[in-house]
Amino acid sequence: MTVKIGARLAQAVQFARQEEGHAGPLPGMVIGAAGMVALGIGAAGDTGWLALVGGIVAGVGFVASSVLHHIKVEYEVFKRLDELEKRK
């Protein structure tokens, strides 16, 4: 039983590290979505400070998502391309 759980966990970690999974930028997207919800609630409730904070959190979340995508996905692709160019 423990071996099966360990093998499944190893598969999940390997899947998350692949480019096909695109799980790396997910935390930034979740933060951005939470900021957009707070922005909507603040705007609907005429609460200026909540709308302002929600907008800032949404912006930070979407920027973080872009940075995480670059780090997790694109960096690995460019690293492999550089290795291929060095072989030639």
C-alpha cells in the first residue's frame, strides 16, 4: 500500500514538473482570481478600499503567474535548446 502511494506521489510530482502540465503558474492565477473577486465585491458594495486592494492583488497575481510560467515552463525549454546547440 505504501509503495503504491509513493509511486503515485512521484508520478504527480513528475507531471507537475513537465511543460505539458502547466501547473507552475497556478498559484499566481489563484491569487489573481481572488483579487478579482475582492475587486468585484468592493465595487458592488461601494467599498473603495476593498476595490483598491482587490485590484492590486489581482495585478500582482497575474504578474506572478507570468513570472512563474517563465520560470517553470520556458526556462526548461530554453535550457534544453541551449544543450542541443552546444552539442553541434
